[in-house]
Amino acid sequence: MKKLALLIIITVFFSCNGTAQKSQTSNKESYAVTKTKAEWKEQLTDEQYYILREAGTERPFSSPLNDNSEKGVYHCAACNTPLFKSEHKFDSGTGWPSFDREIKGNVAFGTDTKIGYTRDEEHCATCGGHLGHVFNDGPKNTTGKRHCINGAALKFVAAED
């Protein structure tokens, strides 16, 4: 009887080794633009690399794009994908460029739990670069969303007159 119980315990223990680890490693997304770590480091500034490739956050009020009011489009600083239009930018008072909507199809979303609670993370749908987070406390007269974006993750392209 003891041998049977031991056999059952061993079987259960080894069957728990399971698929969680396997599904995490096989769930990597692929992007149209992919580069090695060395290639990204060569292309991006240290701050851009920290934000876009390591999901870092810039200090609030440190980006010149926070106060930018020119007409144009905000592109991904890593791969030049258009992400946000200037007409959807607003002053959220948070210290980061904020938009009430993204350019559909160019921004992808995921879940971020790094700081102890769940947030909706945004990244470039073309290269996977981390952009920031989206919250439900934006302007109520539009989408109600606040896309809180690191300025260093963006490149502004002014509209032609």
C-alpha cells in the first residue's frame, strides 16, 4: 500500500512539471521589424533603448514632446511606424505625452504587472517597442482613454503645410 501511495505521489509530482513553462517560452510574439540586442543598442540612444527594449519609464516632464503643440504625427522612435496623431494629443498634467486614441493597428496591447497591480501596456505593433500604458481616465468628451506615452519612445514628424 505504501509503494502504491509513493508511486501516485511521484506520478503527480512529475506531471505537474507541465506546460506552464513551455507556454511562456513559446508565446513570444514575432514582429515585422526584429533586430538583435546589439543592433538595437547601436541604433537607439541609451534612454530610448531602456524605454523601448527594456520597458523602462522616463522621468515625468523630461520630454520636450510633452509640450509640443505642432501639427503632425508621432512615430515609433525605433522603427518609424506612425502611432499617434497630434489632433488626439492633450495635456493630461501627468508629465508624459498623452493621447486619447492610437492609430488603429499600429499599437498593440498587453498586460503589465511589474509594480504590483495590473496595467494595460502599449507597444509598437511593428517592432514590439514599449511605449507606455493606457488608462481609462482620459477626456470624457472623446474616448475616455489616456495613452500615457514615453516621449523618448516617439519621433515627431511635423505636418507639411
